[in-house]
Amino acid sequence: MYLTTKELAAYLDMSEQLILQLIYENKIRAVWDGQQYIVNKEQFNQHLKQMEKVKELIEEWKNEPIPESYDVKDED
């Protein structure tokens, strides 16, 4: 499914100006249809899935208890 820059800005909760800047910098793949840029929405779905997975891994890491080390000596 293709979105216009305005629709993509709403989907990603970003400004349309930033979307256009990213297109000009070739950070977002887009097609010029003669009147406007259109962007394949699927390229962001994969990115958003990966970001959710990273967030979950970070939360797991944060919640992991710190193991007791047997090498620690109580020195005063």
C-alpha cells in the first residue's frame, strides 16, 4: 500500500517536512508519481516490528535480577 507524504506523516506521527527531508536524503524510499512522492508503507511496518522487539528485549534485560557474585569479598 502506498501513502502520500501527508498520510505517512500522520501514520508515523512526524511532520511532513521531516518526511520530505528524509526522502531527499534517501533515508526513505519513495517514488515520484509526477505530482507528489508516494511511499510504500510496508518498509515502515518491518521497522516498527523490529523496534518493538528491541523494546521488549531491553525491558527483559532491565528486569533481570543481578546475580550474586561469589568472588565479592566484604572488605572494610
